[in-house]
Amino acid sequence: MHYIVVSLGGNGGVFPVISIAARLRARGHRTTLIAQIPYSALAMSNGLHFIPLSTPEAYKSSLEDKFLQMTRYRNLYELRYCVGWNCLIARSLRDLFAPDTFVLAVDRASLWADLFANARFKMPVVRLQPDLPPVVGSSGLADGFVSGSAPSALARKCEAKWRSMMGDCGLRAGPDNIRRLWSRRASVPTIALWPEWLVSGSSTTADSQGYFGFLPPPDMLTGVSKVPFTNNGKKLIVFVAGSLGTTRTWNDHFFEVSVNICRALGCNGLVLGAEGMNTPVCLPDWFMLSEFVPLEQILPHASAIVHHGGIGTAAAAIRQAVPQLIIPRVFSQPRNAEWLRRSGLCIVLEPRSYTASEGLRCMELLLAGDCYRVRAKEISVRFNPETELARLCESLERWSVLHRDSLAPSTKGAR
């Protein structure tokens, strides 16, 4: 089989699918990853064929505008970036079209090209859900299309641009407008990349074709160095602000509060993802910064972690039984945090409540008693990432054979 894996997002959506694709490759299948340009080296080091969604310059521009997705002008972001990405994905799927192709797409509201390939070419598609589902009764920006006069006008421009760009690359959009394609999502099988028991009681998981525990991270680049830290008998707290592009106006506040917490507790501190922070030239020797370090390298030494609620960060902390203080801000982060709070794995603070005094109070609760660490250990022993990855790949192989037989692609209309 040729598995084509598509992801529009950041680490939380890309790392698991690289692990899946690399394992499928090891099992004798062809694998292609379509993702943002920063993941090219990691994909190729894991043996995957890679198709970038944009140039480094265009990707940087999309990060600078990412805040639009948190506003009622979400469709403006789709107009500027997502339509082009989807056209490139649709064209790539057409060019890779063959009877043995099978598409794995990370479930995102800004992705519909896989649904187009399913509708037009009869390509079998499975959507992967790395983030935890919505919590019943919770509020926040919903997935899908935003209502209102301005978004509606932008949505119409998105539709027009989609048709125009598809025509430019020799593909007929036909009746498959974005809204109609998005409605097909309900008929596409989904796989949850988290254990079912973690979200017991959720009403949104009933249609999932399978539940799997958090997967192991991909093999990282050999050139990634470990962060040295002073092993002076002090506890280490790891701080993760969030992914680049979602931390505007937040990084500096996060850094200042984090330093003050470590100073008050007499702990070592390490900030990961420090891009864009206005940090002092000289830092105390007990506080360090790094743009990126694999969490698996540093969390075994940590006493606690403060982070944004990204599912990959949370899963890594659970695996290492590290107590968590979560400060969710955007997208799926609030619902991830709420499920983890209900599981007794973390304390959750709203961003405006992350002050030196409140952060210190929460950190003392995490560090002073053993209840959070004990709970994390109880849950971590239930995780077996390697076994879950093998089980998932076996399921995908079975499903791909069934889909190949029942949804065998036809060359009619493929071009």
C-alpha cells in the first residue's frame, strides 16, 4: 500500500503521524507526508517521502497571521493560506492516485482536500484525531465555519478562490464546494489517537472507528542536542509557552511569571519554545532557555511542567508521570485541559490568572503533595505507546485492504 499522510498543523498533529508513517514504512509500505516545510528534515530522516505545503517565507507569514483563526475573521486566514494548501494537497493526491493509495488526514476544520479526493477519485480516507474531543457544555470557538456578515463574505471569496485555483491546476471543483465537502466529514471513518477511557462520558466519540493510546514520538534528528542543566539538588520545572504563531503578546508575560515562580521556590527552570521572547541578556544560572528539546530527554529530570495544553506535551508529561499546570489559550487546548483536569492529572489556570502569586500557589500544590504525581503514575502504567502504534498499524492495514476492495479507485474523472 501507499499511505499518504496529510497534516496542516504543528507538532501535536505532525509528530504522531510521522510515527505512524515510519512504522508503516518499516512494515513494507510506501509512505508520503504532506505537511509544512519545517518538518521536511524530520520526515526524511524517518524515511518518508515529503511534499511541503509552502515555502519557508510563506510558512512564516502564515504563523504571523495565525491569530486570525482565533477571531471572527477566521475565513480570512483560510482565504490567505488554507485554500492554497488544500489545492496543493488535492493536486498531489491526484498525481499520486493509484489503486493502492490510502489517505490518512489529521482532522482539522481547515482541511478539505482529502474529502475532495474521496468524493472525486473514490480515494479511501481515514481521519486521525490527535486532540481530545469537546467537553459537553463547554464554550469556545467551534470547529467549522464562522457565521456573521463579514465571515460570510470571506467564505464566498474562499469558495471562489478554491474553484479558480483548482481550475488552474486542471481539476474540476464541480459541485464540490468547500461547505459541501466539509459535510462529507461525517461519513469518513475516524481514529482517535487517545484512549477511550480518558474521555469516558463524551458524546462525540461514538462514531470513531477505533481508540488508541497516545503514540510514541518519532525518531528525532540525530543533531538535536540535550540541554545541560545544573544538577545542584534543586527541583526542575519545565515551562512550554505554546507553538510559534499562537503566543503573540503572551511570551513575555509567560517568561516573567515563570522566572518569578522559580525564584520564589528556589527551583531550576527551563523554558522550551523561547522564540520571540524579550529575555534579558544575562539569565541566572538556575534558569535556561531553549527553542526545542525533545520532551522525552528532559521530562525524566522534571518535578513539574507548566504548558499550554497541547496534546503532545500533555501526553509526554503523562508518560513520564510529571505533574502538570496547564494554561490553555486557543483552539483545542481548553478541552484538552478540561479532560486532563477531570482525570486528576493537572491544575488548570486561565491565562489572566497566571500571575506570580497564583502560579506559585498552584506549583506548591503540585510539588508539596504526591497526589498529582501518584495519579500520573497510576495512569502512565496504563500506556504502552509501542504496542498501541503496532495495533494501530495492523488496523490500518486491515482497513486499507477492505477499502481498496469496496472503494476501488477508478481512473474515470481522476484528471
